[in-house]
Amino acid sequence: MRYATFLEESLKKAGALAIKNFGKVQGTTKPNDNNQVLTQTDLQIGSFLIEQIKEYYPIYNIIDEEAGIIDNKSEYTWIIDPIDGTSNFAAGIPTYGIMLGLLKGDIPIAGGMSNPYYNQICIAEQGQGAYLNREKISVTDERKLQNCLLAYHIDGHQENPQQTRKEAELMAEIILRIRNLRTSGSEPIDALYVASGNYGGLLNQTMKIWDVVAPQIIIQEAGGQYTDFLGKAIDYSNPVSKTSSNFTCCAAAPALHSQIQEIIKNTNMPNTQRN
């Protein structure tokens, strides 16, 4: 596996930085978005991962949630989410993670997620499978949605309250057709639960590019489907131009993905911004 060692070692060291600072930092709300929180640890981890990439892959592009874009005009682009679930991290809640994904052109080809508090590192490369702490994992083989737990991440849209209300209506329709709804508030936590077969699926309508690349390759390599919210392929073309674009996801085992899509299509959807 070409990138596995780099991903594992980089995420392990980044996770150690997170553990060192966990419970000792305060977050600040980002301007113009009450849902987004920033800590000094986000900046520290982002800076570390950028330096790692510069050392081992100096000609690759880099997108970091906090530091921005390094555009080397490369075919390859590393995507960094220093801490996903920063609100949890800042509040002393251990459900947070670190994500690092790699695009070749517009295709996710490698990715890793670290859940430091739980000592979990999940890694995948295109055509090589997905691994949790070096053990191969796969999505559930359950074929009935009603027998499954499902994660749904939802943000409040103060700028458009009706969007949030309509999304809550859709979420209710989904809840009525599953065993129970769960959410950790962190993409790498819940994406891992999908990839390892604990959850049947994961839904989110409000994300950025750094939220989707690593989970996509990991869930796909675990045997799942990862599309946008409406079941279409995610558009990563010219990724350095998409840092402000909204991304969505519908990730699940294949038999469950089609059932989730049927619910979405039969529900009066809010005006979701497409990536």
C-alpha cells in the first residue's frame, strides 16, 4: 500500500498532539458560522500535517481547513481536517477525530481517520480494502433498513430556518424506518461505524471538502456506497477551487443505500445546495 505508512504515522503523531491538549483548550466561534468552532490545537495539528506532506510529497497540492490552499498545480491533492468535531473537543467530549484524504484528479485514492481518544486509526487505499488498526473491516451485510442504526449529522441554518425545519421533517421520516438514530457529532467517528458495520449508514447535508474525501475512500473500500445526499457522484473536479463549496453525503451498505435514497426521493426535500 503506497500511502498506508505515511497515513498511519502522520495520524498517530497528530493524534498524540490532540490527546496532549484535550480538555485543556477553549474554542472560539468562527465568524459568520455559529456551528463552527476553532481551537489552537486545530492550527497546531494542521501545521504539523502540512509539514509532513511537504517533507514526503513536496509537489502535491494541499487543502487544510484552517490554513487554506497550497496549489502546486499537481494532479494530487491532500485534504486535511485537523480536528473534526472541534465543538466536542473544546467541550471536553472525546468524540472527535482527525482526517487526511488524497485525491488523484477528482478521485479519492487514499485516506485515513484517527479517533485519538479511542486509539483508533482507520486507513484505506483504492483497491486495497479498509483497515482499522491494521485489521480489515467491512460494512454490514444487513439488508433491512429497519434493523439498522443510522447516523444523521444536522446543522442549524439560522440564515434559512425553513431549511432546517424541512430537513428535520426528512430526518423524522428516516427515523420511522430504522431501528434508531445515532450521532457522535464527528464525521470520523460515525464514518468508522459505517465502515466497520456498526451503523447501516451516515447522512449529512452540510459539509466541506475536508469532511468527505477520507470517509469516502474508507467506506467504499469497506464495501459501501458513498454518494452525495441525492445519490449522485460527488464532484471533486478542480478541488482547490472548492474550499467554500457545500458538500453532502449519503453513505451506506449498498442494499441500505438504495432504501435510504427511496425515502429521500419520496420526501419533500429542502433546497439543498449541491456540491
